[in-house]
Amino acid sequence: MRLALWAAAALAWCLPPLRHLRDDAWDYDEGPLLQAAALARDGARLYADVSLNKPPGFIWLLRAGFALGRPDVASARLAVLAVTLAGFLSLGLLADALFDLPAGLAVLAVLLCVDDLVPRAAVVMPDLPALSFAALALLSLHRFTRDPRARWWALSALAYAAAVATHPLVAGAALPLAALVLVQRASIPARRVAVLVAYAVLVLALVGLCVLPYDRAGMLRWMVRYNLAVRLSGNGLTASSVALLARYLRAHAVLVALALASGAWLARTRRRRDGVLVVGLWSAATLATFALWQPLWDNYYVWTLVPPAVLAGAGLGRFVAERALAPSLPRRARVLAGLAVIAVAVALRPPPPAWRGRSAETAAVVRDLRAVTAPGEYVASDDPFAVFAAGRRAPPPLADTSHKSIAAGFLGSAEAVAALRRYRVRVVLLGTGRLERMDAFVRAVRLAAVDRRVIGGHERVVIDPARLR
């Protein structure tokens, strides 16, 4: 029965995203990431030819999806879904390990109710995959504290290195990982410290191996200078990260309140108190990281709800086991306890997600690009997702044409026009307003135009590269 319930939870996580594998981009960043992975697969050099402001772990994940299928949107999203499913199940197993059965199953049920979590499960963004690797690292290290064999310790270090190599902001998971080792009482303090030191050395070595093969000057430009420039500019955001986080958590006050109540209730016993400490440190580390980071993008907010969801679910699961199902309690008390759990579940349940679907506009753009360009031909666009969905590639310097790159001065008209010449681009697709911010580039494209049409809300311009000035 327990296995059937876990399988049902896994299906509830996977089935909605599987129905929408080829939908329009959830976020602009999907397009540049898909283009970067495809261009790297074709031989372009990350950081030197193709911009990327994070370590290469997520690009490796996308390339693995391409290797198992083909370089298209569905293959990439299947790879992401596989990792987030592993993270989803890891959180349930971790809850069982920290708080006893049936905490894990209750945690899975609460996570399925967290707003935006299931709709983002297969989105081509590194945030949830990084969080999933961190959950796997926590689960493996907890197993090591109960079964001190090197394979669990090494698996945890590998998963944590993968998390940091996918998204560095997840590095705060080091705090709960350290707590898992330090709270164990079966070994002497010196041995616990030695385990953590060796763990840190292995993680640093693994992360170093991830970045070693790449262009150092390019990594310095995109991973350090670019991120600092975006952070200093704020990209138009005026509210502080603390204010944005407070507003977001107030919108999910029921879950936060339930997590606090569950943590207090679970902490009655010493063993579960350690679990509350680990999950609480994870939540504190996440909030502290985001409070210090500016600007804070919307897709990171859901990270702050995962540790509270674990505590809330664990508390609900144990409450059901000890109160609602306890045969020693009067029947009326068990009924009231069951009704309380149902009421909480109803309060937590979010509205059905508004799946976008493949819009008619994007479908029209994809058909047009396939008609006017040949396979392997480069297309310059401020909508790289539509170009990728059509099976075409962006010129490597124009794989990311974001507002951030242009506003921070990391992409300018001269560089963009030079890319059109170098890669013999015949088709330029305008439609999101990003490339239009570079006036000189737009003027050069329109002066070189031999055909201009509006397709699906986009301006498709066929140019003669020889006429570019």
C-alpha cells in the first residue's frame, strides 16, 4: 500500500508536465539555455563563444537529455523532469528518515500543493534541478550517518557539487549538511570534524574539475563581472530582496504557520528535534542567501517554501499517525483530528496552474522559420526559444539577447552586427523588444533588409549580409 501511494505521488508530479513538454517558454531564460546547450553540443565553446553566467552543470544536464533523445524542447524538459522527480522523492525519504513514517508521504502531498512547484517541474531552468541535487545530497549524507560507508558520503559530496555546479545560490545547503554530521552522537567530535573537512575538500575538487576545462577569461567575464554588473544595476528592480521575500511569505502564510507549528510539535522528542534543526537551518540559509542577493528574480521564491513544506508535511504525517489513527483515542477525537487534516489540505491546495500551451503566434513563427531557413542555418532573434523550437540555432554571441546583457553593456550593436556578418545570418527575428533597445543594430538590419514581414506578432527580416554597415 505504501509503495502504491508513493507511486501515485510520483505520477502526480510527472503527469502534468508531461502533457506540456512542448509548450511555449515558461521564462525567457529557457531560450538562451537551450541555445547554449545545443551550440555547445555542436562545438561552440561555453564562456568564450557562448555566454553563460553560471557554472556549466545545467548545460551538461541538457546535453545529456539531447544525447538520449535529440536536441529539442521535449528532450531537455524530460531531463529536467527526471532530476526534479529524484529531488521530490528524496525530500520524502529524508522526511521519513528524520521524523519516521508516514512523514515522507505527507511531505510529498504538501509539496504537490505548493504553488508553482509542479508547473515548474520540467521547466528548462536551473533552480529546481539545483534544489533537487541538494535534497539528494542531504538524503545521502543522512544515510552515511546511519551507515558509515564511504559510498554514501561520496554520493552526497557528488550531489552537492552537482547542485553548486548547477546553481551557486544553493550553496547554503552546506549548513544543514554540516548539521547532519555534527548532531550525530555515535562518533566523537574529532571524527565528525574530519568527515566534514574531507567532504569539503572533495566538493571543492569536484567543482574545480567542472570549471577547469573552460576559458578562464570568459568565465571571469560572465560569471563574475556580468553578475556583479547586473546586481549593481538591479535591472530596474527597486524593492529590496527582504521586502520581496516578506511579501511572498505573507502570501503563503498558511504554509509558513503550519511549518512553525509542526516544528514546535515535532521538537518534543530529542531525535526529531535534530530533524527540525536540520530543516530549520536549510530554511534559514535559503532566506539569508536571498536576502543578501539583489536583484531577486521571481523563479527563486519557491525555494523558500520547500523547507517549510517539509516541516509542515512531517508534522501532519506524525499527527495523523499519533492522533487521528491512534486506536486508544476516543472515536470523536480521531474524527476531529482527521477533519483538521482535511481542512489544512484544502487550505494549502493551490488553484489549477494556468498552462500556456503552444500559442498560435509561436507556432506561426516556427513554421515560417522552417520555411525560410535551412537546417543548420543561424537565425538572430530576441526570442531564442522560438528559434530553438524551429530547429535552428542562434549565432553564439547572440544566444542570449536579454535585457540584462544589453543594459549592463555586455551586448552592444557593434558586437551584434559583427555576429551577423561572421555567421552569415540571413534572417533576423524581432518580437520581444530586447534587440530593439540597440538602435544602431536595428537600423543596420533594416538598411540591409530585402524582405520584411510580420509573423505571429514578430517582425521577420530577411537581410543581405553584404549590405550590413
